[in-house]
Amino acid sequence: MSQDFKLRYDQMRQSNPTKLDGDTVVKDCEYFDQSSNTRNLCFVWADNRMKFYNYAYLISGDYLPDDSSITLVFTTDIIVIKGARLLGLFDELLRHLPRKIVCVEERYRLSVDENMPIIDSIEIISST
């Protein structure tokens, strides 16, 4: 019988089979082995600042064609997206499809595909 087995057997008898000797080291960061099916929506500004929200906390969305804007209401914040060709983006948000919404600098507007929305600004208003 190996020594390791004997130690595990003793720990099982003490109702703690997973405790390792010297298991008091705290790690800075722990990771899951695989990604999950959790859906998040990441907003990226022109200066590469990013913030993400979980779709589970999305309460409602409004598409305002006259203002060329989409308003998303999350439990903690209200997000206003302004730009052009936003109807397709609104439909995708309705189905929780987009992972990232990226704000485009004005000088790169002409290089955006004709079928893609153009995001001019993303404003976050705290509702708490």
C-alpha cells in the first residue's frame, strides 16, 4: 500500500478527502478549464476602452430611427448607442447574438462594409 493512499484513507475517515497537506496557499487568479455558454456583450470605444455586460441583465431595448440610436436598459446601467444603419444591430441584440459592439472613429467610417452598422458613440448612464 502506498503512503499517499494511506493519507487519503485517513482524510476520508475524517470527512475531508480533498484536503492536501499545506493547502493554505491562496492563488491570485483561478480559471475555469473551458468557456461556458454565458453570453456577454462587450462595448469597445475608439480609445480601446472596453466594458462588458451579461445578456441575462438586459431588461429592454429601444430602437429610435429618428435619433439613429439604440437604448439598452440593463439592471445597473442604461446604454445609448448612436450611429447609422442600426436596425440590423437591434435585431441581432434581440436574439443576443453580438459579442462586441465597436465604436468607429469618424475617419474610418467610409471603410466600414455597407451592410454593417456604424457606431459613432456609446454612452453609459448609471441607473443606480
